[in-house]
Amino acid sequence: MSEAVQAPPGLRARATARLTDAGFAAGWRAVRMLPEPAARGLFDRAGRFAAGREGSGVRQLRANLRVVTGGRLPEAELADLTARALQSYARYWQEAFRLPTLSSERIVGGTEAVGLEHLVRARGEGRGLVMVLPHSGNWDTAGVWFVDWLDGPFMTVAERLKPESLYRRFLAYRESLGFRVVPLTGGPRPSTEVLREWLADGGVTCLLVDRNLGSGGVPVSFFGRQATMPGGAALLAAQTGAALVPTVCQFTGRGWRLCFSPEVPVDGPGRLKDRVATAMQAVADAFATSIAAQPEDWHMLGRIWADVPPDPVQDSP
């Protein structure tokens, strides 16, 4: 009996990458063709289904939400919160696939902005803005609202996805919404250099900072536990005079909410390193307040705290 011939690893990887990109492309096309109620129902059921699969991301999300709720919820209530969080995450993807079909007028009209005066004050002073966000709600619809409010683009950074074709697909998608996107790595110039010039000229940037993907990071206390967050946003604000504003996106029934916290100061006496650390702690505190108010919209399926691993697999009832 002859042995099966296996494709070389590089060829298999390229084939997998093509399938991944093709899957996203097909999803974008198919979901846009569905009536909105059907799309909502489909993704809502998908979120519930994922909650019952006990994958590592689901179990990490449940462990994270246990920290957010202070360990006070009975396990049945925590399981229900986790399911609602996965439905919220599924809603994000449903809206992401359908967003090019939604008018900016609908998004702007359906968005509630809380604390907008903090942005108005900084813009009135002619300063740039460094908006820092957690992975909560729908940051893409928030971006559409923000482009309308600014009457112009803002700049953000994108992690380089694999395959490259998928990264380019997401890049084109976000640029079609009015965002200016620079790659985190692999660009013609370092992303921090591009952002610094943009902010020094009075521009605005939006950065996700609730999870530190690189080495280092700034130690913070987040929901009473030690975590790290990237300090680049606070450093950029300190270097350019831009206002550092924590922002949390949330879902409402059929719309969206943006919660803007007061500006976090980064100037003053003391070493720059210490001022950045103090500022990021204030950012973590602002995030915690808004996330605790609506924890189901915090889509954090990754590990945040070193001492909080994924929950063990639960037996089916």
C-alpha cells in the first residue's frame, strides 16, 4: 500500500491563507445580501452557539469577566453574561460585514455621545487628540461617527494580519470608512513617527490599548489586578501636546454609545517615564468604570492578567 503524498508545509500554509482570505470575502458578500433582521438573528445564534463550545477564547472571556464582576456572580449568571458577551461580539462582526451598506447618517443619528465636552474643549484649544479605547462595542461605527464629527479623517494603527491579502482587505475596508491607517510594523516609516507628526499638526488618532501585544508595556492595576498596557499613546500625547482621552464604545438596543472620559494629564513636573505610567493608570481606571457598567460589550477573549488563565472546560449539563 503506497503512502499518501503530503504537500510541503509552505504550500499548505499558503493554501490555508488563501482559504482564510476567501472565507472573509465570501462572508462580507453574503452577509450584506441578507436582510438586516436575518443577519442579526444569524449572528446572535452564532454567539450563543460559540458560548456552548467551550473554546479557549470563550473560557478566557469567562475568566476575564469573573474579574470584571469581582467574582460576585454565581457561575450560572457568569455563564449567561459570557453568552451575552459573545452575542455582543457576534454583533460587532455582523455590523462590520454590513457596515459599507449602512449610511453614515444612520450611524451618526443612532450614536449617543456621553462626555463630548471633553473633546470640544481640546479641539477649541487647537490641540490634537489621542483617543484610547478598549476592545468594546463597535469601534468601526465609532470611527464613522468620529469622521463625521471631525469633518475629516483620523489616523489609527493596524496590526499586520496574515495572510497579507486579508490585511489589505481590512485596510481597504477601514480606509473606505474615512480612516487613515498605518501598519504597526512593516511600513515605510515607523508608525510612532508617522503618528507623532500627525498629532503635532493638530491631528487625531484612535488607538486600542487594553491589551499589550508587544514586549514591555506599562504596569497598571486593572480591576484590582496587575496588568500591562502599551504606553505609546500617553507618550505621544506628552510629546505633541495632544489631549489623551479614554473612550469606551458600547451597544444600545439598535444603536451605539460613546463614553468619553475627562482628559488624562501627561504634562507637569517629574520624569517623562513616570508621567506616562501615571497617565496609563488613569486610563485603566477610566476603562474599568465604563466596562464595569456594561461588561457584556467588552470583547476580550485574550489573556490580560498573568494570574488569570482560561477557565477549565465545563461539563455539559
